[in-house]
Amino acid sequence: MNINNQRRSIGKIIAAVFAFPCSLQATLVSKNSLEDHKIMKKSILNPWKWQEPHGFVQGRVFDASSSIIFCAGQTSVDSSGNPVYKGDMKAQIHKSLDNLEMVLAEGSASLRNVVRVTYYVRSMDDFFAAMPSMVERLQKAECKPTSTLIGVASLFHPDILFEIEASAII
């Protein structure tokens, strides 16, 4: 087997291992080609109503003709990566959302396209006190993601209290 055939075989194995469930396919596209994406059908899966005031849904269904954006965890840092708003959970949440919106905009997306988030918080009490303003902002943006909240002992810097990781479909 020559080197090109070996590469193709390895590529097929890697593609099979990392195939998305439910036949979802991720396509790498340039930022300019994202303008040609199709409008997709979206459905919310909410067998209960108790979570609605908390700003999240239990599940989402999307058709397969879309692109997926996976965003790294965003925190309260300035454009040089320096932590800002030490000790202020609410301000850190909103700065983290600002940073998330900047990443999404690079992929021609917005908060409205976010379908999954994971919140990492250093203090559950502080998070729940600041949560209403976050939920209001997400609802204004028509963002109803599935979500997971995880309490952690520390994040990348001792002054960081909150981190949000997100996935979006466009």
C-alpha cells in the first residue's frame, strides 16, 4: 500500500470514529461562504415547563444541512487576555457573553444560533444572584440553549469566577 492509500485509509478511519450521531455533518467553510447557508428547521424538546423561567430547554433538534461552531470557554478578559471585573460575578458573566458574541460573529453567527452551553462557576450563590440578568440577555437574543451548570474550585486565573462554553448551529 503506497503512502497516499495509507493516508486515505487513515482518513476514513478517523472520519468514522468522529462521525456525528444522527447523521449530523460538520463542514469546514470559509467565513464568506457562510452567507449561502440554508434556513434550518429547529424544534425545542421540553417535556416539562419548570425550566422555562431559568432560560434553558431540555433538548433541541436541527436538520442536518447546517454548519456547527464550537466555541472555546469564554471568560471575563480584555482584548489582551487580562482578567477584568475582579470579584463581580454579574459583570464577569456579561463580559464573557460579550466575548462569546465576538467569537460567534467571526463565524457569521450570534447568540440566537447557540444551541448548547456549559457554565463553569466558582460560586453557585453568586451565579444564582446574577443569573436573572444573564437569562434576560439571552432571552432578548432569542437564545434558548440546552445547558449544564458545573461548580468548580478554580478556573484559569484566580480572579475569574465564570466561564461559558458554547456550540452554535448556523
